[in-house]
Amino acid sequence: MKSYSWNVNGLRACAQKGLLEWIEASDADFICVQETKLQQSQLTEELLHPLARSGKRYQSFWAFAERKGYSGTGLYTMREPIAVSGLGIPEFDLEGRAVVADYGQFVLVNAYFPNSQEAGARLDYKLRFCDAILKFCDRQREAGKHVIVAGDYNIAHTPIDLARPEQNEGNAGYLPEERAWMDRFLSAGYIDTFRWFCKEPGHYSWWSYRAPRARENNVGWRLDYHCVDSAFAPALVAADIHADVMGSDHCPVSLFFDLR
């Protein structure tokens, strides 16, 4: 099975830059999108049910932020979930932070982790969300399910996950508290699937629009992940970052797995 995750930085804007064509060519079972920045009334039929290469239409499930033009997550899927929900925590569901799809053997969490913002203005909120994700995943494992947490974590975990770590000490996304949570999450029995396959630096999934030629020069951050529970390891086939796919300041990341 193939899962992709992409912070599209505005679904409608990304659709004008090739998103739907990319979806059609992806041959994906699951496509998680974050930062959709829209309301339900703004979803066209084409955005709700894009075609895949096979000619089949994706189903889609959405979480919308109460605030217009902000946050939001969506899941395109070729596989019928048993149930779909948010996290069930109002302060996060009101910002459309997660779509949770239960497939019986595993639960797929499409999460848009909050940005801690300048001077850590939303760090407490961000860490509450992080802790809620960890608790949710632990509950699923206790119930005998695997978990996949796909999305924009807004965290560069280690120095090799951003091009200029020393210059970004103290900046949002690389705060000690955020990195420490990521340490705790992985130590609790979860796998950063990209790092499972690739230990090398220089691989990023976000490049700032504010920095001139940042993407061209690969001055980026790795903020986007697929993490799974450790018992999922035998099913891992490949994980990748698709830096050649344009349309957003982020690029898609993928996980291929064979769960039997």
C-alpha cells in the first residue's frame, strides 16, 4: 500500500499548480493533505473526488478549521475506512488539526501539528497537541491496532533535519521542547520511517518562500513525516521525500508498506 502526505499550503491554490494531476498519477491508496485553508462549501466535486490513474474516484474525508482560510486537513482514500473522526478534543478539532481513519488492522492519523510561532507564542498549545497524539497512539496500540501518523509535524527533529541548524537555534520548529517531545515519542515505541531507511543529511520537505532561492539551493527543513508503531517495522517497504513535486512550499513524503 502507498501513503502520501503533503502540506499543500492551500488546497485550491495547489490544485491550480498541478495537485489533481499529481493525484491522478500517484497510484496512491491514501493521500493525506494538510493546511487546506478552506471550508466545506468551497470543495468542488473535482476536489472532493479526484480521479486516480485507474479511473476510479477517491473518497475524501475532511476536518475544517472554524477560522476561515486557516489550517484544515483532508484524506483521499481508495480504501473504505471503518470509521472516520477527529481527535475528539475540541481545541484541536476546532482548528481541523486531524482526520483519523480506522481501517481495522491499523489507524491512519493525518495530522497538521501546530506551528509554535515566533518566541514560542503557541508552544504550549503545540505540546498539548503533541501529547494528545501520543496518548491517542498508545491507546490504539493497547487495543491491538497499528498506527500511522502522517503529516506536517512542524518539527525538525535533529541537526541533520535542517540545512542550517546553528542559525535556527531557538526558532519555531527547532525549539528544544519540540525536539525533546520527538525524542520522547520515538522512545515510546514509534519509528520515523524516513530515517528507518535513510540516515543521511540533506533531505528536506519544506523550503521557506521568504528565503531567496531556498528550494533551488536546498536550504530546507524536514518537517513532514510518516511515523508508525515499532511493531509495524516488518511491513515497511520504502519511505521517500519527493522534492521534485512542486505546488507548495512543502513537498510530498511517502510510505510504502505491506501489512498482512
